[in-house]
Amino acid sequence: MGYIYEVGDIVTLKKPHPCGSKEWEILRVGADFRLKCMGCGHQIMISRKLVEKNTKDLKKKA
């Protein structure tokens, strides 16, 4: 879609995390993203390519 990702944005992914939440906060942007689950607080490192492919929605920080 052509989203512009920035630290602090909330990204909604297609598949839910095992805790049930689909929303993730972006903590780091680069070749890899660090995302924090908005449901349970779990943090993951994931490649930019996977994030771009699986993004359903993006909410910009306030």
C-alpha cells in the first residue's frame, strides 16, 4: 500500500498474536522492525518485508 512507518505508530497486522491482539506499536524502524504487542507487551524483531506484506492498517501517532 505504500505506508510510511515511524516510531510510535500503531500497525494492525493480518494475523493475531497468540494473546488475541492484532495491534503492534513500532519501537524501531530499519531493515528490521521492533514491534511491541499492544495486548500483552511482548516484543519481537521482524523484517521490514514481512511487516509491509502483512500490514492491514496503520494509525499514526498523535
